[in-house]
Amino acid sequence: MQSSSSASTLPWQLQPAVLLVWGLLAAIMLAYALGIDRTFLIDQPNYLDNFANAPRLDWLDDLKLGDAPLQNLIVGIFSEELLWQVWATVLGTIFSPAIAVLVTVGVLNALVALGVERLENPALSLFIWLVLPVGFAVTGLLQLRQGLAFAVMLYVAVRMNRPVLGTLIAAMIHTTFALAVPFALIAWLCRRVPLLALLFAVAAAAAAAYLGGLLFEAFGGRRLQIYDVNQAETNSILYVFGGMLSCLPSVHRLMSSARPGESPEASRTLYHLALMHVGVTAFAVTCYFVFPLGAGRAGYLIMLLLIPVLPAVRRRDSLTGALLFWLLLLYLVYLTVKTYLEGTYDIYFGG
């Protein structure tokens, strides 16, 4: 049985070099995120307008209560991304739009860095955030609503060991995260029977995918004016294989015991995140065949949930875990090279 002092010691605290690398990566990331010239970024005008207009409270008109006020209010909280609008209103009132954008960029990346600090290998987790095609280069610098939602979910889930609460808050910042809420609840309800939780998550994901069009009509909010429900966002079967490959560490996590020395709180949190990862992947893969728009809108979560799950894979005492870990690292190398050739990382050099 571990002593209380050893149980409260985080893995990286026994490896000062890991802490040093984490701190160095976090400092470079924040310095770059705050110092980059944002005037050439394609999403910048949209966020400037958001922070400029939100203090007028026009967004409250979208919360139409109608004849069923409680039901419409609950739907509106998620579909109209209430917490993001509140965030934009507060920052837009206090700061100029340009400064409000910088504050948002700084906060979301700081939350990611502080969130991964509690994981098995914070340096590896932060490195994955930096190289993922949908990580720092996109949701960390460009798509700020998605980035802030993920950062809040990760921070609340890992630092506070409240994955359900973190997912609910994230869903009120960006609607896409509402997809992960049922999987977080299934993980909580079936936490003692992982196999049952896994089956329920896959079944719920398939059902949500088949009902994707109806759910998008109900919860799509203002994006109904932008996206065609029948629009195909993914057109390669490699998308399916990539998603299935990415969720293998989470399946292994659910089907194996916790790492030696891992605290019960960390084990429960990673169990929740792993089940959410499997559920989101099952949804996106099913959507590829029945509702392509859903696959395109939710697919980035498949990659982002690798950040907490992959470094926690048992690999020193599990041959399967080791094989999955190195296979996913090779896959990340492939994605990094592919993304570089496609020009996504041009933002690093153009800034």
C-alpha cells in the first residue's frame, strides 16, 4: 500500500527533466501564441466582430423561449453556446476586440498546458497538442471557440477530476462538445463495468449518427445558416481507418487495469476520457456512412482526445500497450509530415 506522500506525488515530479521540457514547451507556446501577427489569420475578423458586437447583447434574442420556455432554454444554452457569448460579452466590454482575442488565445493555451501537467507525461501531452493537425495550429490559434471549449474540458476533467462537469461546460462554449456529454454520463453510470460502458457508448454513438440530421436541426443553432445538413465533409475511407486507429489506446485503456502507482482519481478521469474518445470515434465513423456532415464537424475531437489518453497507455509492462503506443506515435509522425506538406503549419512560419 502506498504512503500518502507517495500517492500525492505526480509521476513527472520524480523526473525533473520531464518538468523542464514541459515548462520550456509551455513558455515557447504561450510566447508564440501571444506574439504572432494575427492580422493575416483568416478567422481573425470573425472573432473581432464577435467581441465587438457581443456587449450589445443581441445574442440574447436567439434564446427564444416560446411556448416551452424551460425546454427551449435548455436547448438554447447549448445551441447558442451561452458561455461563449457570456465570455465574449465580458471581454468585449472590458477590452478592445484585438486584446480580447489575445486574452482568449492566452487563456486557452495556458489551460491546456496546466491541464496536461497532471498527466503521466506532461511534456509528451503538450508535444502532441503542438503537432496535432487540429491542435495548437488550428484550435489553439485559429478556431478559438473549439480551442477554449477543449481547454476548459481538459482542465476541469484532469485538474479537478470532474470529467462530466468539464464536458458540460465545454458544450456550453462550443456545441460540438455536447456530443461527448452522453459518453461522459455513461462512463459515470457504468464505471464499475467497463465492457458494458463500452457497449452502451458504441450503441449510443450509432444511434446519434443515424439521428444526426434531426439532432443537427435541433441543436445546430446559428450554424444552420452556414452548413448544409447534407454536405459531405469527409470523402476518404482513410478517415475511417484513421479514427479507428486513434481510438485503440482508449479501448486498451478501458479493457486493462490502471498503471502501477496511478491514483484512483487519475484512473477514473482517464477512464471517462477514454470512453468519451471511443464514443466520439464510433459516432464519427458511423456518420461517415450515414451523415457525413457529422463526421466532419466532430472529427477533430478524435485527435484532441489523444492528448490525455496516449501518454497514459501502459507500455512498460504490457506488450499490447507498447505496440499501440509506438504505432500511434508513428501515425502522429505520418500526420505531422502530411500536414506540413498540406501547408497547415505555414502559420508557424508566416507568423
